[in-house]
Amino acid sequence: QAVAVSFLENCFTDTQQSYASYFSLVTMWVVRVGLGYLMAIPMGLGLEGVWIAMCTEWAVKTVAFGLRFRGEKWLAHSDRMDKM
């Protein structure tokens, strides 16, 4: 999963870096940290809750970047189209 997320993030790095960076930052703080805290302490899952939150964040990012990649909207802003 981490490889898929990294690949999809890098697809947007040249063309829409701000989107990828902001989305990654928000999902990290909201999903990984926020959900990790909720699952670890109030729900009593401890370290397992943190791991579940981290995997959930990777899944959210994979789906979001995959949908964005599939939508091809980002291609209009890419200089790679000229090379194809």
C-alpha cells in the first residue's frame, strides 16, 4: 500500500504539488493522529489502534489519489502530455 500511495503522490508532485501536499498533511493529522488517538486511548486499543489508524490513513490516501489519477483532470496541467 505504501508503494501505491507513494507512486500516486509522485504522479501529482510535478503538476499539482500543493494538492498532494495539503491532502497528505490533512489526512495525516485528521486520520492518522486523530483516529489514532481515539482508538488508542478512549477506545482502549493501545498500539493496535495506532496501527489501525495508520493503515486507514494509507487506505484513504490510496483511494483519493487513485480517484484523482483516474479522473485525468491533472493531465491538462502536465507537461508530460507533450512528450507522449
